[in-house]
Amino acid sequence: MRQWPVADNLSGMTQKSFADLNWEQKDKKTRRERFLGEMELVVPWKELVKLIVPVAPRVEPGPSGGRPAYPVEVMLRIYLCQTWYNLSDDGMEDTLYDSESVRRFCLGKAAVDEVPDERSIRRFRHLLETGKLQEKLMQRVTRLFAERGIMTKSGTIVDATIIHAPTSTKNELKQRDPEMKHTKKGNQYYFGMKCHVGVDAESGIVHTAISTHAKEQDIAMLPALLHGEESEVIGDRGYCSEVDREELEEQGVRLLTPTKKPVGGELTEVERMRNRRLSSRRAIGEHPFHVIKNIFRYTKVRYRGILKNALHLNTLCMLASLYLKRRVLAAAQG
């Protein structure tokens, strides 16, 4: 029976090939190697694998024989790499063959003929989507942040960003995705969906992520973005609602939004200084979007429909939080 080594379990293997020795003695580490090395340290592999194992296929072959399933950790590593580099299923398979650093990160020293094909990668992704496990993975990582004292929960920054969807009708259905909608921001129209997030005001960790069509108003999602333990909520002018402000004040929570410029008048110096202070605090809520869009290169939806893309965004928000706190987590591990 074939064995499928996982990167964490390779320490017991003493035999090294010439290729291994050459790889270890390289003069320079690439940017990809450094990134994967950081993620190796900060992703809580054991915790995430525990959530997936109960619904995953058995690694050992069944009574009727057949090829054993790939280990959950191997497939999880592949799925996260696919998310980090914004790759399709067949693109991820090609990368496993093309990139030595990605192959070692995902498969350890597994032979090239043991690389999972695009169908295996797609089946694992569908497995996660069927059980909505991306939400559970994000919740587990958020709970770990809270348990380690990295996330304080004293305040929440609420924000939203638009994710574009293809406007082309050159497909089998001859139509755009019916679940996506147009919206206007400033003087420009957008077509796609929105990712609404609740971010811890001190650490910048995303604790809640909800996806809707692009036309959904930000203020309508405010109650769903709060975890209930915050003493203040910070948002932009899209969250300025006196009704919500009064309801939150009854619960002992302050809603802080920028002061609007009066019609035909100007803001006072005190109001301008207050807006600047709020702006600097709200900037923390933009950091996860910067990671998702500029570092992970996720600016356009990959699937049709809201649900699949929403689950994918849960994974992206989870990984963005880990990336933002990678140095804190690495230092904590010694």
C-alpha cells in the first residue's frame, strides 16, 4: 500500500537524495519559500485537520480495495496554497509539478506521480463547501486568537468591499450571474458582490465575514457583524444611522462614525480632528482587504453564485488574519 507522507512527519526520514541536499544548500531562499515557511509556522494545522477529518474519506482503502484517499493535511495544504496564489484547480495541479517549494510544502517528499490531480483537488474543495467547513475553520482560528489573548474583543470596526464579477454573457446560459448585482460608488458602477467584515479594533483580526450582492446597503449588515462583547463600533459614513446608534447605546455600545459636513457649512476644527482620529482607527479595518486584494490577488469572484464565493471569502479572511499576525504568532512559538 502506498504511503502518503505529510511535511510534519518527515523528520523521521533520514535518507536524503542529492536533490534534497542541493535544495537545502541553496544560497538564497525565494520570496515564495519565505512566505510558505512563515505560513508553516502560523497555520494551526492540527486544529484545522480535526475539523475536517470526521467528514473526509478514509485514508486506508476500504474492504473492496481501491486507492486510498489522500491525507486530509496534504489536501488542506493544497487548498490553502490554491487560495494564497488564487489558482484554479488545474492551475494548482500544474503548480505542484512546476514549483519545488510548493510541492515540498504540500507533499513533503512524495514522488511526482503521487501529486493529486485537479479532480482530487476539486473533490476536496467540494467537500469543504458541502459542509460549509470554511466558516468553521475561520471560527476556530478566531477562537484561537482570542484564547491566546491576541484578540481583545473590546471594539469592532465594520467595513465592506466590492468584489467584481464577470459582466460577460459569453457562457452556456448566455447571461450574467443572476445572484450578482450592480451598484454605484461615487460616479462609477460596479457589478459583483460585497464582502462585509467585522474586524477587531485592536488587533485587526477578522472575526465575522458575510457576503451579499453588491447592491446590499452596508448599514443593513451592521447587527450581523457584531459579536456582542464590544463596547464600541467604528464605521464609515455608510453606517451612520440614528436608529442603530440609539439601539446600540441602550446596550452600552457606542457607534462612532465620521461627522458629516453640514449643508452649506463647514466642519469645526474639533470635528475635523475627531474625523482624522476615527479615520486612523478605521484604517485597521482596511488591512485585511489589502492582504486579500493586493497580496493574495483576489479581486474578482472565481465561482458563480454567492454561496461558493462567500465560503471562499471566509477562507481568505482567515488567512489574511493569520498573515497579518504571522510575526506575533511565530514569536509566541519561540
